[in-house]
Amino acid sequence: MEPYKNERFVKHHAVQAIGLWLAGVVFSVGATIVGIIPIIGWIIALLIGLASIGLFVLAIMGAIKAFQGEMWEMPVLYGIVKSYI
């Protein structure tokens, strides 16, 4: 959106949200592909599913911090996406 595209706060949280979404897509596709393999694949898919719950928690925490007006850096994810901010 034109009036907000150059604001650092908005860009900071938007890029982190896109990175979080991409991680969720990768986890979902990975769990689907690995889930085809019996036993070991199912265990790995279960672990990926648990990691997806962690992504959901990060998304909630990021939304709360953004609504409070804080510049919050998500662990691990911020290190990956900081070059785009």
C-alpha cells in the first residue's frame, strides 16, 4: 500500500510475516511428501507437524507485538529475512 510501503515498522513485520508463511508452506509440503513413506516418514511428518504448531505460536506472538507497536525480531526467522527489510 502506497502510504505505508516505506515505513520501517510496517516493512519489518510484513517481511517477517511473509517469511513465516513461506516456512509454513515448506513444512506442509514436506510433511505431505515425507508422510507417504511408512513408519519413519510418519514419525518425521509428526515432528514437522509439531514444528508447525511452533510457527503458529510465532505468528500469534508477532501479531500481538505488532499491535502493541513493538519491533520484535522472531527467533531464527529474523536472521534469514533481515536482508529484505
